[in-house]
Amino acid sequence: MKLQDYIEQQILPRYDSFDGAHTRTHVENVIRNSAELAKLYNADAQMCYVIAAYHDLGCCEGREQHHIVSGRIIMADKNLTQWFTREQIQTMKEAVEDHRASSDHEPRSLYGKIVAEADRDIDPDTTLRRTVQFGLDHYPSLTKEEQYSRFLAHLKEKYAPGGYLKLYLDKSPNKARLAELRRIIADKDALARRFDELYREERS
């Protein structure tokens, strides 16, 4: 079996049971972003592909430690030894562990930086939609007003100037996208209107 066939048949379908912010669409976006960054930084394309494919698998045990669980899943998957050395698998494990935006340390390798950057995927509208989706999936009892408060608090905590999100690769398009997202967050009226639209669409 080819690596891509294994990933598409055995790994990606696992995302179908995750919340709306961590669907197969999300992981496919991270795979695509990782491939582009791998070319820019002359990294091993297959390693970047696997790291991206596995990076959120740990959501099967909840969000809080998902990056650690994802690393454990990589190490436990003996099928990967068909295509990678022990050293490569260790590097991929560490990259998955290091990808989280709220991590308190810089990724240990270029591969960790690539998946972290690819996972950011700072398309402003996608970011806003995923934030609404996460709130509805994980806090369904909140009122619309409470959902908006959570939405706004998360955006400010993560993406506003001084937020915990960090970018590591200068060649990534995320810098310009983050600047655009920050302009949206700063426009309170426009942000509230966009939340209303997304909330209505996701509830329908």
C-alpha cells in the first residue's frame, strides 16, 4: 500500500467524528498548507504530509492534551515504519506535539514550525467561522449573547496584538492574513455583524 492510500483510507476518516472546527476539511487545509511550506523550505514532503494528517488525531481524547495524544498516536502506529526511519518518526512526533498555538515553547524543528504555521491557516473568514463552530459544538447551552462573548474573548486572546498566537516562518502568507484579521477584530460593529451571519448559518 502506498503512504497516501494509507493516510486517506485509515487516518483522515477519523476526523469525521470530531467537532466542527476540526473536520476533515480542516486537516485537508493543513495538509495543503504544509505541502506549500515544504516546497518553500526544502523540507521532506512526505514527513510534512504525515505530520499534517496526524496533527489533530488526539482530539479523540479531548482538546486539552490533543497535541500530546497525537504524538503518542504517531509513535504507536507501526505502519509508518514502512516508509520512515525511527529518527524521522521521532521528529514527526515532536512536530505534532509542538504545533499547538498556545504552546509555551518554540517548535523543536523546522517540521514543527511548518505544521504550526500550516495549522494557523489564517484566512480571516475561516478563522471566524471555526471560532463560532467551536463555541456551538463545545458550549451548546450558551445563549447567543454568551456565544458572542466567548467568540470575542477567544479572538482577542489568540489573534489580537499581544495574543498568544506566534508565527515562525517568514515566507508564510500568514503575516499579511493576521494583519487583515486584526483589522476585522478591531472593527467592533463589523465583527458583531459577521458573528450574527455566521451564527445564523451554523445554526440553520
